[in-house]
Amino acid sequence: MTAQLSKKSEAWSARFSEPVSDLVKRYTASVFFDQRLAQFDIEGSLAHAEMLCATGIINQTDYTEIQRGMTQIRAEIDAGQFEWLLDLEDVHLNIEKRLTELVGDAGKRLHTGRSRNDQVATDIRLYLRAAIDDITALLQAFRLALLDLAEQHADTIMPGFTHMQVAQPITFGHHMLAYVEMFSRDAERMADCRKRVNRLPLGAAALAGTTFPIDRERVAKTLGFDAVCRNSLDAVSDRDFAIEFCAAAALVMTHISRMSEELVIWMSPRVGFIDIADRFCTGSSIMPQKKNPDVPELARGKTGRVNGHLIALLTLMKGQPLAYNKDNQEDKEPLFDTVDTLTDTLRIFADMATGITVKADTMRAAALQGFATATDLADYLVKKGLPFRDAHEAVARAVRTCVDRGCDLTDLTLDELRTFSGLVESDIFAVLTLEGSVAARDHIGGTAPNQVKAAIAHARQQLR
């Protein structure tokens, strides 16, 4: 539910001689957007309460009552019946206030040995850990979809480009595998980032730790953290893990954007390499013939949005002294939006990959343009004994002749080819075919169809 105004007193009202103004309440409140941490706040609070009971800081009756109250609060939130109060500022105080209403003094004892500073740091880590797990699964689904597409077109020849100029023939399957590699590195980065997310700040309290005999390792084990944060000052003020995640997310979106650029170009009627299923495209309000690739276009734009969130978090932290400062409230919206944007983008791209139709004939025709097999001719001469630089020059002269005549290398006769090098023999024409060109690059990482198929099999094995 939307946060409502309330006349209930703030948790620290005894310290102040006048109430906070309504304008300041709205300006400083985070309950409008940090409600999404509610289930993680409850999870962390229950682990904290269990530890308080196990160490004798609270009794079993209080712990049982806290469990009962949290169960009801969780149900109210799930049902959309929880009343979020603006006066209570954030998700933590709202839940604590409702708990106290439900179970009385037991609810007031829950906050023993902790602060909102270490509480929110714990909640964010729990939230981000779950988000990374979801994103990792989506990266896997996307790579599997790309592998399916690559497998269907392991033999489909297209032009490879450098500087957006035809360079050498490759296969479409090989091209898709380049993106599989990118997104595999992204998955590695997410897994590595998760290690640093998965450390428990709870127990650091406000900044210096607590005088109560708490057991931080017990809470860490209960919540599935790998370790505890070792310094209380750093524990409450660190947001490196959020910045690191946003950096990893920005790289994922950069790879999405690069792919989007190619999809947009390939779908243009002037290129015509692919078509994208109608469900991922839109029309024009004035031009009835249009079919616009809106999804990849929008993904390019959303990449800038995610990059901006990374810069926002870096800027947020750059001037903060230790320990916690109110500035850190501004970490949540960029982080939440990064998670949402990346999650939605990966989900839709995994689906969109299954809706790409490859126009193999158009790709092949394009690969026949721009002298794509010129390097093969140079390699052929080198294998015959000519130094590479001399071979390069001989082929350059042959290409120049073809440009002047408006023909391709394969249109030259054997005698004409021999004018550029006497080493050319009749076997040259097999070398200059598109199929011969791609098949010749038969090594790990090469574009030869059998290497593409082997790479696909290897990638599938890694994804199991």
C-alpha cells in the first residue's frame, strides 16, 4: 500500500522540542521505495531474534512472540494489507512499530544489540544476493537461447566486419558465440560480486559494535552468509558491494547494447540479415509499412540509464567520512532500478532470441561483396613460400584490379591471378570460396563450422 500520513510519534520524539515538518518528512523518508526490503528485513530480524534468545539476551517467550508477530506482518504485506506510515520514515521502523502493536514489549526488545545502520546494510545485502541469483539464472537462460540459435546456424555464412566494412567470411553461429562469451564473463563477474555481497554487517550496531554478548557468526550461518564484516565502522558505511554490482550490471547492459545495435542494423531492409518476431516490434502511427525493432532500441537506451546509476553511486560515496551518513539513503533507488532494468532486459532478450529469423541467402550474398576472401588468397601465397608482406601487396594489387573492373577475385581467370604471383595454381579457386574460407579456420576459437559446433557443445557442458 502507498505510505500514508500519520500523527503517530517518531521513535526519537523525546529528544526533540518540535515535530519534523511535513516537507522534511517527505524529503527524508524512504518508505516509498524501500518497502521492497520488507521480506528481507523480516528475515534478518528473525535471525537476530533467534540469536538474542540463544545468547540469553531475550527469553524464549519474547522470541516466540516476535516470531508470531512477524508471521502476521509477513502475511499482511503479502496480502497488501499492511499500512505503511510516512511518519515512521522507512521499512524498518514501520515493521518494528507494527510488531510492537501486535506483541507488546517483546517487539520493543527486538532492536536490542543492533542499529538501523547495520540493519539496513544487512537488508540490502540479502536483497542483492537474491537479485544476483535471479540474474545469474537469467544469464544462463539467455546463453542457452543464443546457443540454440548458434547451433541452428553453425554453417550459415555471413560477412564478418571490422570498421563496419566487410572483412572475412564467418558463420552466424560463430557470431552468436561471441555474445555467449561476453555473457559468460558477465555471469563470472556476478558470481564473484556475490562473494563480497555475502558478508554480514549485522552486529556492527550504529558504528562501534554493541555491549551485549551477541553471536554474529550464528546470525551469519542462519542467514546463509559466508562471513561477517570484520570492522564495525566499515560494516555500516560500506556500499562497495552495491557499486561493484552496478558496475557488473553496466557491463551486462553494454553487451546487450552492442548486440542490440547489430540487431537493429541487421533488421534494416537495407541489410536484411534477420527478422525479429512481431511480438518484440511495433509499428508507426503514420507509416503503415513500418516494423520497428523497439526492444533492442530501448535496451540501448536503458544501458545509459544503468551506466548513470553506477556513476550516481560512485558520486554518492566519494565524499563521505566514516561511518554511516544519511547520504546512504540515496543508494537504494539506483540499485533497485538497476536490478529491475537488468532483470527485465535479460528476461525479454532470452525470449527474443527464440524469435530471430535468419535470412541465410541475404547473408551469403553480402559475404560475396567486399572481397571477403582476400586474406585467404594472401594466406595461400604464404603457404606457397611467399613472405606475408609480399603476399599482402600482391593481393592488394589484385583487389585494385577487381575494383577497377567491378568484379570479384573469383571472377579472375587463373592466368589473370598468376599475373600477381606466379605461385598461384589451379587449387586457388577452392581457397577463394566462402565455404573454403570458413572451413580453413579450423582451430579452437575459429569460425570453421566443426569448431563452432565443438564450441557450442563445450558451452552447454559449462552451463550444466
